[in-house]
Amino acid sequence: MRALLLFLAFFTAAVTLTLFMQVNDGFALLVLPPYRIDLSLNAVILLQLVAFVVVYGLLRLVFVTLDLPNRVRAYHRRRAEQQARENLLEALQAYLEGRYNRCEKAAAKAVELEQRADSKVLAALLGARAAHAIRDFAKRDDYLAQVDSFDQRPNLAALMTRAELLFDQRRVDDALETLEQAKKIAPKLTSGLRLELRIRQKRNEAEPMLKLLEQLQKSDAIDAPQAEQLRLHANLLLAESHNGTARQLRDWWSKLATAERFQPKLAATVARKLLSLGNCEFAGKIISDTLEKNWDQELVTLFGQFPECETPCTDNLMKLIQRAETWLPQHPNDGELLLALGRLCQAQELWGKAQSYLEASIAVQPSVAAHLALAEMLEGHGRHEQASPHFKACLKLAHVK
């Protein structure tokens, strides 16, 4: 359409000029003594137009010739930029395809040819990631050093890349130090918070883990099941590293959410800690409450270890026996529960009930612990002949295992 309009405009101008020249009878007189030239006005106009075109063309040719070196330099620059872009795209595609050697080579070419600092940084970061993927850490560090030389200001992309790669190399302390610099630029960056959470988990730092989990959950940046597992891990670390009194441990336990207090693994850890601190009553409450919500064999086994507490409480043992007996209708064939009841009754000197529960445990699930507990109880009462088969059963089961 544009060419058609130009064509019509040209012919319109030509027709207009032809019509104008037909009606123009003027003439021009040029006097250059001793010469005198008479020309029609139309010829003068045409000569002027031709002269203008010739002079303009000559001047244009001169300026183009003088500017030729600049044009050549600009051409080579554009060509280099185009090649750099092609190499950068090739490196990106190769990285996404998992062809890391090819990616590293293309990234190196892009770094060499690229002129813009931001593009050189991107190419160097791609090269660093590719070199890390092929475990060439020296070349990776060289790329990262180049990034610092290209851009003297703190670069978030470079810092995050460096932190991720160092963490993957298990240089956890260096990764955390780099990540702290990235947090100064973007303190609420989700990927940064996730990476820090992994670092804190690796370093077994429970308090920072809990704070990061709270931040990530507020922004819906972490799945609920994953958050629950990580929170459990953090709470387990806090419970295991607790060096205070039993009261302080109870206060910490009471501040936990209800769902967290009913996690069997955490309940078992806290209960063991309380038992070691001599607070068997609260430990028994924790185990009992948790078992009624979430039945767990580890807790049942721990439940039967209360007689071994350094400061046993007779009244507490009776309460535990009574509570455990309410669980039997729901778990009649649980050998660990029957064994626990046998041990508790034995500690309370309820010999008949203890023997009955231990024999029931052996009938349901023969174990070294049940045979040994029953054998020792019978041996203690002078019933050597009845104890002997159970000692033999212990040896047999231990040999099989």
C-alpha cells in the first residue's frame, strides 16, 4: 500500500510539473561578458534541480566515505552482539536440556562477545551453574569471580546463585554467609527464605527454623505436610537439647499447639527427658494423652519403662495401670501393651496380674523382654522350674535375632 501511494504521488507531481511547464512562457537571461545566454525558465528550473541532486549526492558520498570506519565498527559490534545473544540463548537451552558441557562452552562465548554488563552477568551465572553441574568447582568459582568484576554493586541473582551452589556443595557456613548478603537486598524473597530454611535444618538450628516456617506459611510458600514435618524436626531438636529443669520443659511443652503435642515421636522424646529429670508423673500424662489420640508402639514400649524411673511414684503407677487397662478393649492383641501392663503390675507387686499380662503378651507376641520379665519374676519367688523354660526361650529368641 505504501509503495502504491508513493507511485501515485510521483506521477501526480510529474503531471503537475508538465502542465506547469506548458503554460510557463518565461525565460531567463544569463550575462557573463562577453557572453549572453538566453534560457527558458523551465530549463533553468530543471538545471537547478539537477545541480541540487548532483551536489547533494556528492556531499552524501563524501560524508559516507568519511564515516565508513564508524560504520564498519558499528557493523562488527552489531554482529558481535547478535552472536552473543545467540550463544546466550544456546547456553540457556542447553542448560534446560541438561547438556551442561555444551551450556558452559556457549556461556563462555557469550561472556567473551557480550558488551552489556547485565548480559555478561547472566551468561556468567549460566556458566557457573553448568560448571557446578559437571562438578568443576574451580571453573564455577572463576565464573562467579567474573560476575563480581562485571558488576561492582551487590547483585541478587549472583548472590542467590552462589548461595545455592555452595549449599549444594555442602559448604553450609559459606552458603549462609552469602545468603545473609542477599537478604539485605530482598529480605522477604521466598526462594531465599526456603534456602535459609534448608540451611538452618542442616545446621540443626531449631529456633530460626520455626521463625522461617512461620514466615513461609503466612505467604503460602510451603505445603502444610512439609511444614508439619519440619516443625516436628525443630521441636525434636529443642526437646533433645533442653538443659533446663523439668518445670521449664513442662512450660515449653504447654506452649506448643495441641496438634504438635499429640505427635508420638515428639511426645516420646519429651517423656524420656522428663523421666531422666525425675518427673515421671507428667511424663506418664504426656504418653497417655498422646496414645489416646495417636496409637504408637514406641510410646507403648516407653509406657512400660516407668518402673525403671529413678524416682518411681506408686500412686502414679496405679493411675497408669488403670488407664492402660481401658485401652485393652481397643487393642486386645497388642503384645507391647500387655508387656507394659505386666511390668507396671510387677512394679506394684501385683504378682498375679503381672504374670497374667506377661503370659498373655508371650501368647500374642513372643519376645525376649516378655520372657525375661516373667522368668525374673518367677525366679524371684523361688519358682525355678517355671522360670527355666522362659530363660531358655529368651536364649532361643536372642539367638534367632
